[in-house]
Amino acid sequence: MQPLVGAYLSRERTYNYKGISLRIPPQVFHPAFFFSTKFLLQFIEGLQISQKRFLELGAGSGLIAFSAAKKGAIVTATDINSIAVEFLHKNQQRNNVALQVIKSDLFSDIPQQQFDIVAINPPYYKKSPVTDADYAWYCGENSGYFINLFKTIGGYLGKSSEVYMILNDECDLKLIMSIAAQFNYRLALMSSKRKAWEMNYIFKIEKMQQHV
């Protein structure tokens, strides 16, 4: 099946989900063929998000962001991939949905603000990205993505903010949890589900209490 999927994804495709119609170029993570997006989306759909300030960090196709916007959230969708950002704008017009689209490497170009809910489907393979499309897969040789994530995310959270991140058993979970702890965060498991050969986990990123 892998060669067939690869051939299918080598061209721009249209993907439909619950009234959302997305044009997805080959350089962007396609939600139909990767379980993580759907699993995180289903979890987010179970939250009360109407009128909440919602961020999809590294949005890719933007499926989660568009779904949140249709449910009444005040949505920001970001990505480092220029092509992903281009198609987020195109799909925003295609679906007539109000959301803010920002090209940003993690939080570097997001205006200072506090989000109520943040959804993250991160890259986690230990390799340095070269092309725009690589940023959906590779977190750097030394997991620099996660270092920068936990270093900067606190500036965009309030006391009641909720951050959800999906990972699977192909990640170096121990290392990611260790990096989180360095910046005084912990990963609390909220849900897990097996799909074919991999186990997927949704974690809530929580600030650890500091003891004086």
C-alpha cells in the first residue's frame, strides 16, 4: 500500500470532513493517511471550545483549526512551512471560515497573547529538517523542536490554559518528558489508542508546582 499512498500524495488533493473542504498539496501532512491528526481532532471535538482562544501550533492542513473555528472558537493557525501557510489562506477562503493564519517557527512570530487551548501534533523524528515539508516530520538531531517549545510556550498561557499534544511510541517519550521537566512541565496522559502497528497518546502539558 505504501507506494500507492505515496503516488496518491504526490499531487494536490481535496479532502472533506464534516462540511470542511480542504485542498492539500503534496508538501503538507495529509490527515486522511495519518491517524494522529484524526485522533487529536476527535479529542478536541469533545472539549468546550466555543469563544475560546484556540491555537493550532504547526497546523499543516489546518483540519483541527478549521473544525475549531466552525465550533465557535477564536482560532489562530500557524506553520513554519510556507506552502502550508499559503494553503491555509486558500482553504480559509474556500470554507468561508474566520481564523488568523501566521507563518511562524513555533512562537517566534506569534504576537504576544494568551490562548485558552493549544493543540500540537509535533514532529518527533531525530533528524534536521532541510525542506519545508521536512518540518512536519523532523524535530532536529538533538530534539531542538521540543527544547524551543517548552522554553517559549509559557509566555502564551494563562492560569487556566489547556495544552494538548499527540505523540506515539515511535517517539523518544522519555527524552521529551525529560525536556519538559527541565522547563517545569509534565505530560499527563489523557487518552491513548492503537492504530495498526503504533500506539498513539494524547498528553496534556501541565505546569509543575514549584516548592519553596
